[in-house]
Amino acid sequence: MWFTIILLQLLPHCTLSVHCPGGCVCDIRGSVKCTGDITAVPPLNPTTTFLLLLNDTQIKLLEERSFQPFHLLLRLRITHSSLDTIHPEAFYDAEQLRSIKLSSNALSVLPPKIFSDLSSLEQLQLDNNQIVSISSGLFEGLLNLTELDISKNHISQLDPDVFQNLTKLNILNLAGNRLRKLAGDIFHNLTQLKILALSSNQLETLESGLFDSLNNLLVLMLHKNQIHEMAPQIFWHMPALQKLTMSGNKLQYIPPRSFYYLPNLTHLTLYKNPLISLPDQLVGHMPRLQELYLYETNLVTVPSNLFANMTGLTGLYLNLNDNLTSLPKDLFCCLPKLNKLSIRNNNLLELHPDIFSSLPSLQILLLNKNKLWTLPEQIFRHTPRLRTLDLNNNHLRYLSGDVFLHADTLTVLSLSGNRWNCDCRILGIAEWIQENPTIVNDSEKGVACLEPYQLQGRPLQSLTHEDLHCGQTTYMPSTSVAAKVTSSPTTLTIARKDTATSGTTGTAPVSTSVLPLTSTPATTSLFSTTAEELYIIKMVDYNNQLGFYNTIVLEIGPDIVHNNHYNGWVYLWTVPSTGLFSGFMMALHIVLLVVGVVIIVASWCALYRLHEVMWTLGEVALEGHYQRIITKTYKF
Ligand SMILES: *[C@@H]1O[C@H](CO)[C@@H](O)[C@H](O)[C@H]1NC(C)=O
Ligand SMILES: *[C@@H]1O[C@H](CO)[C@@H](O)[C@H](O)[C@H]1NC(C)=O
Ligand SMILES: *[C@@H]1O[C@H](CO)[C@@H](O)[C@H](O)[C@H]1NC(C)=O
Ligand SMILES: *[C@@H]1O[C@H](CO)[C@@H](O)[C@H](O)[C@H]1NC(C)=O
Ligand SMILES: *[C@@H]1O[C@H](CO)[C@@H](O)[C@H](O)[C@H]1NC(C)=O
Ligand SMILES: *[C@@H]1O[C@H](CO)[C@@H](O)[C@H](O)[C@H]1NC(C)=O
Ligand SMILES: *[C@@H]1O[C@H](CO)[C@@H](O)[C@H](O)[C@H]1NC(C)=O
Ligand SMILES: *[C@@H]1O[C@H](CO)[C@@H](O)[C@H](O)[C@H]1NC(C)=O
């Protein structure tokens, strides 16, 4: 038994070893594998060799008619060797070859007609060499070629005709070269192409019509280029496309409707582009797309219907966008299958109460590392499957105790790294944490008060009514906010200062932050986070004019009791609604009232007295008059 197995194993080697050259292993099916010190194609049995694999050898040169004797040779591989020169007639009389692989060598120049007789060749792999240029006729005779790999070379340009005769080509790999530009008609004859890789080049633009004849393309890889501009409708003629990669380019804008007519797309990447804005219509019906990554862009906001046609999404990763400060309320409107949503590491300030209201399948929601200062009480009302919620490292100061009322399935919640302000408003969430101690997974890491000073560091779950002095009033510093709009460049300057030091208008603000208003949508939320106070100032833009006197609304912050217009600035200043100052004001008010009453009474008294005096004087005068008349009469 054992003997038979060993014999069967050895048999092929024994019978052929007579013809098998040193350094090679030959097998009965006609394959020869050689490695090591050989410097030329070894002498082989021409009647048995179908497959020749030379890996990791010292071959530097392929001589004239190297393969002429081997009429049966179908596949040739010379790889990881130091091959740098091929004689122009090296493949003379080797028309039967189906596959040539010369990967990972030192080739830099290929003679122009070297492959011209190989009309049966189906596979040609020249990747991982130092090829600098390809002459226009190099592939012209390869009428049956289905796979061409010239990736990872140093090619910086290609002749428009170079692929002209490769009408059967299925796979074309040009990735990892130095291509800057492609002629608009370079792929015109490649109607059978299924996979086209152009990634990791230096392409700057995509010319109109470039992909128009690739009607059977399934995969198009364009990532890691320098593309900053692409013609409109460039992907409109690839109805079968399944994978399109555009990440790692220089796109700031994408033409409207660029991703229309791609119904079979399952994979789309756009991340790592300095996108500033996206058009209102971008993505056509794309029901098979399951995951979308849109991170590391410069987007400030996104169109509300961006994901509306991606109805099959299960994972959406809209994270690491430093400039993203707000999201439209209908953004996640049409994603019934969405399971995981990551909008972490953005600059989000607030979320609309209805933003998650139609995500019935949502289980994982990552909101950490934003600047959220609170969450609307109703926000998780319609997320019946929410399991994991990350809220750590935001600017949360309060949360309603009822915010998780409908999140019955919540099992993991992280809340650390926030700015909890422990006054009476914190009690609701503090009590919720006390009641659900196992859900908050980072409570020992610091879900603690930041303010007021005397409660700093106190874990939320340990707070009581007594700690917070609920019922007593708290002192809120009086502050003023000044806002100024300039028209060119359009900026809104928000300044903030304490009125405690300067209660008058017109003095220079203590701290300012200048916010560029690059776009003028109907409503822009802006913010100033100087010191610990957070103000959100909403600019309401009527008729596209940044008139400001009536249009700046201080949304969050102390109540405004007064505003004044001085020197191009609108000063909005406040007095606290509670506390010492208002007590003083009230007292002052009463004092003034009393003083007023006293003055009124006093003046009434004075008037009365005056009247009395006048009356007396009048009587005296009259008396005198009569006396004179009487005297006159008596004189008579
Ligand atoms: C060919 O040689 C290289 C370099 O020595 C080695 O990494 C690779 O595994 C070899 N490939 C085969 C198929 O033996
Ligand atoms: C090219 O391929 C087709 C089928 O794929 C085959 O019939 C034909 O003989 C091949 N042409 C040459 C020149 O080998
Ligand atoms: C292309 O192929 C045709 C045969 O189909 C041949 O006659 C012609 O010379 C080739 N031309 C080029 C430029 O490849
Ligand atoms: C290839 O394209 C050229 C124009 O670019 C055309 O003249 C030629 O007929 C095409 N060849 C084949 C075989 O389709
Ligand atoms: C899309 O995919 C389906 C199923 O995989 C296939 O039947 C259909 O032909 C494809 N559509 C196009 C335009 O290729
Ligand atoms: C969604 O796709 C349809 C059909 O492709 C298109 O008419 C519509 O404008 C698209 N919606 C958006 C928001 O782009
Ligand atoms: C986006 O943020 C970068 C720095 O992160 C900044 O240089 C750029 O000006 C911002 N762009 C816009 C449109 O705000
Ligand atoms: C808490 O859960 C979140 C979400 O799964 C996770 O990212 C975080 O690392 C967890 N924190 C701790 C301290 O386990």
C-alpha cells in the first residue's frame, strides 16, 4: 500500500528526470518549473513542454528565437528575475503561445514589434517592471488578447491607437503608472472590456466620451489619481457597472447627475476628495448599493436627497468631515435597510428632531466626536432597533431625561468626554443613568460635571436634588454678543464680551470670531464657541440679501433685552433673567417707583399750596378794590 503510493509519487519524476535540466522540476503534464542560478532558457524536451515557469532566476536576456524549438509551449512565465532585455525576435515562431507573464523584472524598453506574431495570445502580463513607454504598435497583432496587465510601471503617456486592435480585451490594468492624460478615444474599440483599472496614476481630468464605448464594463477603478475635473455624463454608458472607485482624488465638485444610469452598482467610493459641495441631483436609482463611504471631504453640508436613490444601503459612513456642521433634516429619509450609520468625527452642532425618524432598521449609530451641545428630546422616537449609540466627546451640556424613552433596545451607550453642566436641568439624564447603570459603558471613564466649579468631576449618576440646589436661582453672567456682516468677502463677525466690564455700546469687543459665509442658503447656522459660552446665531437670509439688522436671531444664549446699532455693529446685550443683578434691578425699580410717587404727591401738595396762596392774594386784592370803591362812594 505505502509502497504503491510512494512509487506513484516518484514515477513521473523518475521517467522524466532524464530530460529535466538542473535547477528545474518537470512533471508528467508537461510543466517545467525552474529557479535559481540559471541565466538562459534551459534546454527542454520540445515534445513535452506545455508550461514553462522560470521564477527567481538570473536570466537577464531573452535571445533571438528563444522559444522556436518548443512548438507545444502554451504558457510562459519569467518572473522575479533580472530580465531587462528582450531581443526583437525573441518570440519568433512561437505563435501558439497563449499566455506570457513577465512580471517583476527589470524591463524598461520593449522592442516595437516584439509581440506582433502572437495572434493566439490571450494573456499578457508585464506588471512590476520599469517600462517607461509603449510604442503605438506594440499590441497591434494581439487580436485574441483578453487580458493585458501593464500595471506598476513608469508609463507616463499612451498613444491613442495603442489598444485599437484589442477588441476582445476583457481586463486592462494600467494602475500604478504615471499617466497624466488619456486621449478621449483611447478605449474606443474595447467594447468587450469588463475590468479597467486606472488607479494610482496622475490623471488630472476625465475627458468627455472616454468611457462611452465600454458598454460591458463591470469594474472601473479611478482611485488615487489627481482628478480635479470630470466631464458631465462620463459614466452614462456603462449600464452593467458594478464597482466604481473615485476616492483619493482632487475633486471639489462633481457634475450633476454624474452617477445616473448605473442601476447595478454595488460599490461606489468618493472618500478622500476635497469636495466642497455636491449637486442636488447626483445619484440615480441605485438599489444594489449596500455601503457608502463619504469621509475626509471638505463638505460643509450635503444635499437633503443625496441618499434618496440608494434605497438598499445597510451601512453609511459619513464621518471625518471637519467642515460638516449641519445635516438636512430629510437626509436619511429613504433608507429602510440602514443598519449602521456613522456620522462621527464631524463638526456637527445640532441635529434636527426628525433626522432619524425613518430608519426602522438602524442598530448602530455613531455620533461621537462632534460638537453637539444637546439632543432634541424626540430624536430617537422612531428608531425601534437602536442597540449601540456613541455620544462621547461632544459638547453635550444637557440631555433630556426622556431622550431614550423609546429606545427600548439600547444596550450600549457611551457618554464620556462631554461638557455636562450640572444645574437642575441635568437631573433627568442623571436619574436615567442611575436607573440604567449597565447601558452606559464608559461611566467610570468620566460622565461627570464640568460646571459649576464646585461640582466639577462629580459623576452624573451620583447627583441629587440637594447637590444641585434645585429651586434656587443660579447666577448667570451678563454678556453681550455683537455681530457684523461685511459684504465682500461675505463674513459674519461675532464678538462676545462681558457687559460686567463694559456696559456701553461702541467699545471694542473682547473676543471675535470671523465666520466666512461662502454660500448664502436661506438659513445658515453659525456659532461662536469662545470661552465656555456657546451661542448659536442664525442668519436668516431674506431675498438673498445679507441685511442684518432684523435678521440675526440669537437662538441659544441668554435672553436679549436690548440691541443697538453702532458703527456697523449690532450689539445685542443681555441682562440675566434671574440672580443678583435682576434682584438689584427690581429693588431699583421699586425705589424709583416710590420716589416717583413721592414726587407726584409732593408736587400735588405744592400746587395746592400755591393755589391757596394765589387765592388769598386774589381775595386781598379784591378787598382793596372794593374798599377803594367804598371809599370813593363815601367820599361822594
Ligand atoms: C517567485 O520568487 C519570488 C521571489 O523569490 C517569491 O517571492 C515567490 O513566492 C515565487 N513565486 C512562485 C510561484 O514560486
Ligand atoms: C482566437 O480565439 C478564437 C476563439 O476564442 C479562436 O477560434 C481563434 O482561432 C483564435 N485565433 C487565433 C489566431 O488563434
Ligand atoms: C489591426 O488589425 C488589423 C486586422 O484586423 C490589421 O490589418 C491592422 O494592421 C492592425 N492595425 C493596427 C494599427 O493595429
Ligand atoms: C478601431 O477603431 C478605429 C477608430 O478608432 C476604427 O477605424 C477601426 O475600425 C476599429 N477596429 C476594429 C477592429 O473595431
Ligand atoms: C444587472 O444585474 C442583473 C443581475 O445580476 C442582470 O440580470 C442584468 O442584466 C444587469 N443589468 C445590466 C444592464 O447589465
Ligand atoms: C433618483 O433616480 C431617478 C431615476 O434615475 C431620478 O429621476 C431622480 O432624479 C433621482 N433622484 C435624485 C435625488 O437624484
Ligand atoms: C474646510 O476645512 C479646511 C481645514 O480643515 C479649510 O482649510 C477649508 O477652508 C474649509 N473649507 C470650507 C469651504 O470651509
Ligand atoms: C462603549 O461602546 C462604544 C460603542 O460600541 C465603543 O466604541 C466604546 O469603545 C465603548 N467604550 C468602552 C469604555 O468600552
